[in-house]
Amino acid sequence: MTLASIDKGAQEYLLAFADDEHMMGSHLAWWIGIAPFLEEDLSLCSIAQDELGHAIALYELLVDDVDHFALRRQPSEYRSCSFVEAALPQWEDTLIRHWLYDVGEQIRWNAVVDSSVPELSLIAQRALTEESFHRSHSTLLLRRSLSGSQEARQRLVSSMESLVPQSMTMWSPVAGEADALADGVTSLSSSDAETAYSEAVLADLNEWGISLNWAPTSAPNNDRVARVEGFDEFHASLNLVLDLDPDTEW
């Protein structure tokens, strides 16, 4: 299958993935220079760049003017899930989201690594190499943090109680998913990915001796067509420099 032959349904499927990568990378970048220790400044800087690079690569499959498309759409035109849109100013929440997103991201990239779209397959191969570092980083840092003080562990577990259920919005059905599956763009439905994700999260929790008041539930259907509270302000911050002179060519 060629890029030109990707139908609109499959394009919508890829758009949701690209927008998730964009939002996640942008939120991680917010911590650069203010993370609690220098090692994390470096790590999150690298991871944020990787996620934004993934977003760019996916956007390039869909449009010619990537920058305008990524930044200048109306909020209602984005297809990101609420889990990656939310601003998380607390460090423990960022760490938990980092871990959960990477668990899900590995599943998503593996689902397209043998895609019928050769360009997408190549992007996935590169991304999976990078994601092995992301997953290792988030897991090792979280394991180390959980073994610290009792207060630290309590704060992290409290964050998990809040964010693990919210993370299920990563698997909210995407418009065009049936087309993407039928065309071989992806090999995994959102419901099957959701099951694999829940099993992976529970495996990590069991390893760390954590029992949450949570049972996996199906993701909401309309999460990707509604923006979280505060999205307009975040979107405006992404356009801060562009809005200084909208007519400038960069």
C-alpha cells in the first residue's frame, strides 16, 4: 500500500496516534530545566524530543505542512486522548503518566511495525528502538522511587489510583479503526490493545507489590473528540511564538 492509497478512515487512525505523541512530547518538554534532578532534565529532554519526532514522522504521512497542521488547527480538530492532554504539574503524576504511556506506546508501535504502509513500518521500527529506552527509564525510575520513603510511595500509589483509570482513554475507539485494520495499516484493534495494556500494567503493579482499587474497564467512546479543561490554554502556549507574528515564514 502506498501513502496516496491510505483512505480517510486509516488517516484518522494515524492522526490520533500522532496527536497523542505530540501532546505527550510537549508536556514532557515542560519539565526541561525544572525536573527535580539534573539526570531527569537530560532524560526527559531526550524522551520529549523522541516523542515529538514520532509525531512529526506520523504527521508527514498525512500532510505536507506539518508545522501548521500540528500547531494551528482548532482545538476541536485534534484527536488526542484526554490522558495525554491533561496538564500534570506534580512530579509524581508526570512520572506515572510517563510509565503508563510508554507501556501503551510499545503496544501501539508493535501493532504497526508490519504495516501494509512501508513508510509507517519503518517509522515503527525506529520508534520501538527508542521506546525500549523510554520503557526502561520509566520503569527503573519508578521502581527506585517506590522503594524510597513511605511518603514517596504513598504519593506515587495515590497518583496511580487517579491516572491508571484515566490512561484507559488511550484505547478509546478511533474513527477509521475498522478501515485501518481492513487495510493492514495496523494489526490490533483498540479493544485487543486495551486488553494487552491492562495485562502489562497489572504485571508491573504485581511486581512492585501494589494493589489498586481498579479493575480494567472499557475506554469511553467519545474521548478523542472532546478536549480536556485547560486545553485551550495549553494550545495557546504551543503557539506563543508563532502568534507574535503570524505572517512570518520560519
